[in-house]
Amino acid sequence: MIRVETLHRHFGGFRAVDGASLEIETGSITGLVGPNGAGKTTLFNVIAGALPPTSGRVFMDDEDITGLPPHALFHKGLLRTFQVAHEFASMTCRENLMMVPGGQSGESLWNAWFHRARIAQEEASLLKRADEVLDFLTISHLKDERAGNLSGGQKKLLELGRTMMVDAKIVFLDEVGAGVNRTLLNTIGDAILRLNKERGYTFCMIEHDMDFIGRLCDPVIVMAEGKVLSKGTIDEIKADEAVIEAYLGTGLKNKEAVS
């Protein structure tokens, strides 16, 4: 679904992404791991249109999407979440979800004046869909709670729910487990697996929790110093001496000494 070819993103003399090439297969949950500063989030930002590349190309379903802005990618079904959830704090969880779909009739002043019945019908449909999403994520009891009052893990669930309000094809998850307790992390993991298996979502996720990555992801891609270092199953990655070197600065011979 996604193909990245020799992607570079430089900030002055610093090469945050330095010739990275990778593929994300349709229907997969692909993990993206690597040491801090490896270029993972910058790569996400370039793919998702938040940053233009210095050079290189990004393709989605063989269409060149390099440099397209986030709103254009949104309409193509490419969505992303963030390390820190971006909720509308003063709105309820239900209202946060209902805000997502674009092109709503109520956005037009003309319709607000002369087509109120159409707006009411759309809002009723959105309300029903939002409630279904909240129920899917097992947070329906929070539907009328202001999003700003949620815990970090609940905000991550709500952000995942926003991707369910449109016809997402691929979702990029940036450290969905950061600051989330183990119980809620398991709930988030269950939701990701169900979306993948039942609704055909493709995911690519940055995560530092290797147990969480191992539970969900195949394949796993490792980045280091802006480049793709390795790709394989979680067991192959853990046994790869180059990966161990990148994370720990040591080879397999000294693995036991640092484990």
C-alpha cells in the first residue's frame, strides 16, 4: 500500500531521514522501531504530508503522493495519530468523533439557513456512527465526558476512534502506548487487531514497547541514523546483531553481559 523510495529529510546539515526505503503491505500491521533519534517520527511526518521531503518519493497504491498536504491524504484514506493526543478538550468524546468527517452540510451557511432538515439527518447519522465507534472501543460510558478530562490512554483510544469515523485505508500510529497503563494498552491492542482483521485496516506503528510490537506486528522494520537497518519478524529482529549494535552499542558476543 505504501512504498517509500530513497527518502531524505534534512534540517540544515542534520539528516533526520537519510535515504530510507521501505514498503508497507496492504493488510499488515507493520512495526517501526529504533533508538531515539533514528528518524521514525520524521519519516511519519513526511509520509503523512506534515513535512516535505528533501528528496525521494512516497507512493500509495502506486500513486505518487509525495508532498501532498495532510487534508488531501486524509481524503485518500491515509490518517495518522500523534505521540501526544490531539483532542478537542472542551468537547465531549461523542462530539470529537462527530467532527471528523469532512464535507458536512452544516459547514455551509446556505445549508444552515435553508436546509436544516438535511443537516439534522446527517447529524443523526453521525451520532449513531460515533456511538458505534465508542462501543467498539469499550468507552461508550465516556460518550458525554469532555475529552480534556480523559486519561492519556483514553485519549489514545479516542484518537484511534477518530480514524474509524471515515473510510481509512492506512493509519500511522505514533507511540500509541506512550504513557498508557498496561490495562488500557491491552484494550488499544485489541482494538487495533480487530480493526485489522474485521475491517481490513492497514497499520504502521512506531512503538518502544517491544512486547506490544511483538504481539501486534509482522513485519517489524528497524531504523537507525535515518536509514532502514533491518526488517523481519520480531524474533528475527531481536536476534539481528546489527539491531543489537544500534540499540546497545554491543555485538552478540556481549549480549548476555548487557541483558
